[in-house]
Amino acid sequence: MIGISFSGTGKTASVLEMKHKDYCSGLIRDWDKELQKHLITDNIRVQSFQSKIKKALSGKIEDLSETQIPLTSGMRVQTLNYIVKVELGGRNMTVIVDTGSDLTWIQCEPCYSCYNQQDPLFKPMASPSYQPVLCNTSTCQSLQFATGNSGTCGTSQPTCNYFVSYGDGSYTRGELGREQLNLGTTTIPKFLFGCGRNNKGLFGGAAGLMGLGLGELSLVSQTNSQFGGVFSYCLPSIEGDASGSLILGEDSSVYKNSTPISYTKMVPNPQLSTFYLLNLTDISIGGVALQAPGFAKAGILIDSGTVITRLPPSVYRALKTQFLKQFSGFPSAPGFSILDTCFNLTGYQEVNIPTVKMHYDGDVKMNVDVDGIFYFVKTDASQVCLALASLSSEDEIGIIGNYQQKNLRVVYDTKGSRIGFAEETCSFI
């Protein structure tokens, strides 16, 4: 393993531990193929985002407490997303954390078509606190905005059926229900969620997904009275048993950040109202600002469910040129999936890599952690790639992925319409 260093310039708290999603699946036999599959899936997710955004822009659709939850890498459930454990109806469930969607759902028994998961299936009929949602309610009607699909009536009983697709062929189908949800030390009675009976996709061994978007059915909106519409996370590295935290609530005293939190305003867009948009004004490599024309575009998404950051082609070209100018003299390696700037670093005990900083409105700078700059395709360092990629065209909206958010405290303040960044070495302990 090579060493890498930089060059250039009063409220109750319950915390959820956060891990990388592949943490739950045991050993991965062919990691190269798994990485290729994950990046292809990540690219399809981005394409799906762009499709939804284009449709939306064309007008065609879509005393506060504190909870802290362990958040971990999902490496063992064979995907590059992050997971937390929650308690639903008295049962522990491992779910993927996703700021790019709204509806929280888990697989339920009886399940007519389900993927394999680590936890036992949730049994709503065995829970005295479970309540189905009826199809003639306003809650059922709100599904159109939250998921893009209208709620429908069940054939055998008047329950509200839902359907959510994720663009990569993954989907969940079932009925809406209400159940008691425990997040650390905080109890949420009658939490609205999807009870999935027909689910397919690359969700690994997770029991389902936690929707942290801005829509009215998201966990953030449903817990507004408890947590004030504020949550934050610290995403740990993907190696080993590293864990971070998901904190629901605005008590910053439980953060472990090493630098002050700097806030940038969210970009309002009524047509993309469920997404978190920021204004990326520049990127600097080793202290050198790119000042590419693509920064004039309005808004870039920040998303915990996308892995690799995507930039407008003009911005990515400028970034790649400047990075290669500063990181020179190393043998090249073949590109890997969506990553086209790769190196063979075998034989090097240590390399100095340029710093990468993302600049936002309000003179806010987000320092990309060293773990978020290079993507190790080969463990022997014979194929190490710059962990950023280009969008297909200039009119697509950029996305800040989770790979570039590692070891940062990212604070989502929906009531203040702002997002904050601070450096933090992620640790739940």
C-alpha cells in the first residue's frame, strides 16, 4: 500500500452509526467485476437523474430533539453507498441512506419477489403498531409528487399501492403503511413508509432505503417537529470497519469537526424542489483556480446516493488538464469504466497529490479528503484513477457524489435553506 500526502496549499443526542454498504455482504470474490458493476450502476443513476431533471424543467412533472445514528460503509453488501441501522416495529433494519429520494421503504413479508437481504424480512402482520394506508386518502395521493407514480388501490383490499423505479432497473413495489420508527433514542410514531412486496435491484444486503430528500414523504419532512428539518452526516472511508454518523437535529455540540462549519445557500428551484442544489463557483487544484466557463451554470446537486462526482465537460477538461500538470511523471494506466485518468503507481512508497477544493457561494470551500481523490481499482496500485468524471453534455446538471464527501461533516439545514461543510475524521466512537 502506498502512502499518499498532499502538496499545495443542552439537547439530547442519539447518533446512528453509518457504514459503507458493502460492509454487510462478507467477502467479495471478484472485486474488479464488482467495481465495474458499481460504477456502471452509478452512471445509470446519474443518467436517470438527468432524465428526471429534464422532465421537471420542461414542466412535465414531480423543543427539538437530536438523534445520532451510526453510519457505515456498505462494502460488505457489495455497493458503494452508505448504511445505517434503525428499528422499525421493534425490528432492527439496515437501510441505505439516500438524499436523492424521498420515500423510505423496506422489504416486507410476504414478499412475492425480493432480493436477498441480511436482516430478516419485516412482518407487518406480526406488528400490533403497523397500520396500512388506504387508497382514498390525501397521503396516497401525495405519492405522485414524491415518487413520480400515482398511488393505486389494491385488488383485494383498499390499501394504497406504491411504485418507485430508480432508473438502473432497480425498483420497489408494495403498499404504504405506518409504523413506529426508532432512530437512536428518538421514537417516531406512525412513520409513513413503503412496505415492499416486489423489489429488484442492486441494493445489496440492505433491507431497504432511507429517503432524506426534500419531499413531503421523506424522513426529513416527517420528523420536522422533532428535528427541525436539520440533519448531517460524516461519511467514513470504505475500508474495513470504519464508521461515521448520521445526526438528526441541529445540536452542533455533538459534531466532532476539526474546522468551523461554513454554510452556503441552497439554490431554489421550484421544478427541482426535492433535490439539494448548490452553486459551485470554482474548483482549485493545488491552489490553482480552474475558472472554467461551465461554472456559470446554475446549480449542482449534492447526493449521498451517487458515488462519483460528475462535472460539466468544460469543467472536467480544465480539472483534468490542471491535475495532470501538477501530478506528472507517473506512468499511465488504462481507464476504468467512467474513470478516464488513471496511473500505475506500483513501486512508489509515497506520492504527493494536489489538493482539490470545491468553492461555493459565500466563499465556502469544501476540501476533498485524500481518500476522495484517487480510486484504487487494483489493490497493488497498478491502476489508480482520478475519482471524478465528466457529464455527457454541458446542459446536464453536475452532481457531488459521496466519494468526494468522505471525512467531512455535511450539514443539511432545510429550514435555513443552506448546507454546511467542515472537516471531520469520521468516527462513531
